[in-house]
Amino acid sequence: MLRPPDPADHRPVVAVYGGSFNPPHLGHALVATALHLRADVDEVWWVPVYQHAFQDIQPKRLAPYRRRVAWCEALAQRLGPWAQVSQAEAVLPPPSYTIDTLRYFKSEYPFKQFRLVVGADVLNDTASWRSWDRIEAEFSPIIVGRQGYTRPLPEPSLDFPAVSSTALRAALRRGAPVGHWLPAVVETELQANGLPDEWGDEG
């Protein structure tokens, strides 16, 4: 599962980092930076989900797509030119299936290699993903660990704190300090424009 790209293939390697980013936090920035520095990755593409494939099973109140994209773009700009934000899922037919997004990238950018970033916290759910076997075969997933979750075998090459956007949203709604995990560019935007109305409806 952690096999490296074919050394005979000299195309730039892009780590496809998908998620809700609702909001993006310092854990996301740490993962992206470590991928670039330690996982033989040339670029990291943040891919905010447009519409969750499992939204009817696992309802989640997402901030408006354009706002989540703007948060990711502001954070990626601080990281460097190797960090990019793709709005591919806004132009693909919903819901957002990972295999469709990856194959879209492969078709549109044949001069690049694409690898999917998968967190250890969602590995147990991949059996329900569309075409997970093809994702493994075609896009050589990079597994990143997370504290509090069982590590796969072989162990992931990266391991990160168990910060979550869910906890950050709850803290923001009750006015608790979040500066220790929320990037300054995102916190500044929230202070200027207020919390998304959607977050106020969460239980």
C-alpha cells in the first residue's frame, strides 16, 4: 500500500489531499508539509470536497464550497508554490467519488503522477468506497497516521496529532480559543466575516 512511485517514471509526483477542510487547520498544514519534505512528493494538491458521497449516511454541515476553497488557498499560499488548491470536484458530476476525481486528474494532466493521501482514521471505511481496489492499483496511496487510530501494516510513514475540524467548529461556536490549531489566515477571515451559518445547525 505504501509502495513508492516507479523510479523509471520521471513525471512530477502530486499528492492528492482531499477533504472537507471545514475548516482547514494546522494538522492539515503539517500533513501537506511533511508530504512535500519526506514522501518524495513534488506537489500537494488540496482538493476540497464539493458534495460528500456519503452525505446521506454521515450528514455534515459544510461551510459554503467557495469559502472552504478560499481558506485552503490562503493557507496554501503561505506554504509555498508546491501547495496548490484544485476545484476539480466543482466541475465533476456530484457526488464526489474519489476514483472519479483521480481519473480526471490523470486524464487532464498526463505529464504528472498522482498518489492519493489517505488518513489512518478512514482506512476502515475504504471497503465502502467506490473502486478502492482500483485506487490502490492506479494511485499508490500514501497512508498518514493519526494519534488515537490503529496504525495499518506496514506502519504509515507519517503520524500526526488528533486535531479535528469537528472539534474546532465546536470551539468556535462557543467562543473558545482556537489559535493553537487554527491557521491565522483562516482565523482572520472568520473574525472578519463570521462563522458560516451552516455550522450553527450542527448538533
